[in-house]
Amino acid sequence: MFKVIAIANQKGGVGKTTTSINLSSSLAAAEKKTLLIDIDPQSNSSSGLSVTNHSPSVYEVLIGTIDINDAIINTYMPFLDMLPANINLVGAEIEMVDLENREGLLKKALSGMQKDYDYIIIDCPPSLGLLTLNALTSADSVLIPVQCEYFALEGLGQLLNTINIVKQHFNKNLTIEGVLLTMFDTRLKLSHQVAEEVKKYFGEKVFDTIIHRNVRISESPSHGKPVILYDAVSSGSKNYISLASELLQRNSSV
Ligand SMILES: Nc1ncnc2c1ncn2[C@@H]1O[C@H](COP(=O)(O)OP(=O)(O)O)[C@@H](O)[C@H]1O
Ligand SMILES: [Mg+2]
């Protein structure tokens, strides 16, 4: 099994980075060889795994000055590697505009990676610009985190539209891996209402696993650890392990 999954939603603060870090480390804990690619100039996925200001980074890989194999680093988890981002990525979208095949740069860099990995997880920035376009063009599927908050569905039409454009022009086999409800608070009526609404709209595409709001999840990045290593028995850790097994199960039956 080799699958590239982009974690995308142009809204900020919905749980893309949290899901990227914790899904990839949970897949790695299940002994799936996993590569986490940070393609967000804010580089929170990198710092969340204790990788700060690392060079070379995904930036050099995209603009073609370095081979991807020279930019991938090992993390302290044996089955998890990372292609980090740093501040250089801020100007990348502008620099990439003039490059040939500008939306396919990451895809080109990833060719041949299936011999090394089972899963590649790409943490996208909060926009639908060229970086996200590169992620969607390289991916087999998109995982969409949706925060259980007001206006949860707002902007999703635009995201689905972008996914369709990518399918038409760059990547006809792109699918939706699933929609993930994040930051669910059992006590709030609103959380339940949003969950209902998202299920009505996306049906079976919604993961059975729901990520609950959990303080250990929000604390773990400042310790440079995924939640499964920061607090293995927390509800956050259990939720992300359950997401990884649901994803593995869904993919084993196809
Ligand atoms: N399940 C959760 N419980 C508590 N805090 C969370 C949870 N998921 C995300 N957060 C926090 O919410 C903020 C936004 O999450 P993040 O993953 O960075 O979103 P995005 O990458 O979509 O911008 C972060 O401070 C993160 O720690
Ligand atoms: Mg993020």
C-alpha cells in the first residue's frame, strides 16, 4: 500500500497541522513507514516534531535546487520521516509562478517514493494557492478536517470546487479520503449540531472517529511531540490512534 494524503482546508485553525502530526505518528506507531511533508510556511508541523528552522527544506525541493532524498530527515520515531518547512517557503509561491509545471513540482519530487513509504501525509497551508495546489496534484486523496464550530461548512464549497478543478486539469484520480470532525466538545449542543450538519452534507465520507477537544493535544506541540508520545493515555491520543486504524481499515478493504 502506498498512498499520498493531503490534509487540506483553506480555513486556518481547523486542525490540519494537529491532524498531520498525530495521524502520521499514529501510522508510524502502527509500523507503517510514513513521511510527513510540511508545506506550510508557518512550519508548525515541523516545530511540532522538534524540527525548527531546518535547512534544506521542502522549499529547495520545490524550486528544484536539491534532491528530495537529501532534504528528508529522520524523526525520533523509527517509522516516521519528515520533509520539513522553514521560513523560506513564504516567498516560494511567487518564485514558483515562473517555473514550468508549477503545480506539479511536488508530484515530480515524489516520484519513486513508493519504494520507501507506505503513507505520505502533506500538511497544507490555510489557503488554496500554489502550495496547496502542489499538494493536491501529488495526492491520491484529501483528508478535510472540519472544526465543530460556527461556520464549519463555510468555505467547503470552495475547497470542493478546487478539488474538482485539480481533478479536471492535473490529477484525475484524486479522491476524498474523508472528512474529519475536530475539536468536538461533547458538552456543547453546537458541536452535536455541526456534526449532524456535516454528516448530512458528506454522508459516509465522514470518519466514524471524531477528534474531541483535549488539552493534551494543544500542549503537545510545545513539547515537540505528537500526543501519543506526550500523553499516551489521553483522549487525544486515543482519538488519533483510532483515526489511524479507521484509515488503515478503510484502505485495506479496497
Ligand atoms: N482536538 C483538539 N483539542 C484541543 N486543541 C486543539 C485540537 N486540535 C487542534 N487544537 C489546537 O487548535 C489550534 C489550531 O490547530 P491547528 O492544527 O494548528 O490548525 P490548522 O493547521 O488547521 O491551522 C492549535 O493551537 C491546536 O493546538
Ligand atoms: Mg497548520
